[in-house]
Amino acid sequence: MSKLGKLPVAIPAGVTVTVDPGLITVKGAKGELKQAVNNKVTVEVKGSEVIVNPSDNSKAANAAHGLYRNLIFNMVRGVTEGYSKTLVINGVGYRAEVKGKELVMNLGYSSDFVAIIPEGLTVTADPSGKITISGIDKQRVGEFSAQLRTLRLPEPYKGKGIRYDNEVIRRKVGKTGVK
């Protein structure tokens, strides 16, 4: 059995969790999230807690046990607090701005990148080079920020590119003149 899967998920006030066959729905102040569940686990709501149990003793059921418990925990946290990631753009002339439902970025290429902001996510761009992506679904926030980061990965010599706010880039020493 999974160590994390054994822990119950507390349901805070203002959040409702509905368990249907094959589907879990979590509603809160910030929105609603749904997650499909396979038959390897059983999910039940007891009072103000969600309890996830494996359906049998197989290896796949034990793996799904911890997975679905964490997915439900992330859904409950998402509808109450939400998730956000911050990206930092470093480089001369690199900038980003939000125009309606598009994020327009100048990253040193001959043309600008235009990224369509997915439904359910909000993006803000500071003139100082910070892009903040926030939403209730942890997976969608992380996926969109990873896609933006791949447009211009940070390079180790000058540190130019797009990096996460808490990411540390290992810097390398440049070429030296050999005499």
C-alpha cells in the first residue's frame, strides 16, 4: 500500500466532492474540476474526508492508490487556493505582453512568438520580464509554463532565455584568449 495513499484528503468548508462511478467532481470557490478514475481504486467520501483504497493487492492498484489520492488532493487545493508559476525572461530586448487572449513574446528571433492562453488560465506579464501563469488545474498551469519555457531555454553562458522563478542556472565560464 502507498504511504501517501493511506492519508485521507481533508475537505475544507465551501468545497464539495462528488463521487460517481468512474468520475470525481470537486467544486469550490474558484471553480470546478473533474477527474476520471479507473477501477483499480475505490473512492469514498466520509464526513469531511475523502478516502482512497486500492481495489485489490496488485502492483498496479498500489501505484494507482497514491496517484489518485494526490490527484484529488491537488484538485481540492486548486479550487480553494489555486496554482501559479512564475517565469523570468532574461536577455537584451526580450519582452512579453498580454494582448487579449494572446501572449506576445519577443525572444530575439526575427519574428515574435504568439501563444494562445488556454481556457481556465490567467497570464500576467510585467515590464520587468516576469510572466505569471495561474489557474485551478495544477497540470494545465505546469504544462503551459513548460511550453513557454521551451521557446527559449536558458543558456549557461549569459543566462539568456526563459527560466522558472526558482530555477538556478549553472553558469559556465566563456572562452579565454589562449596565447
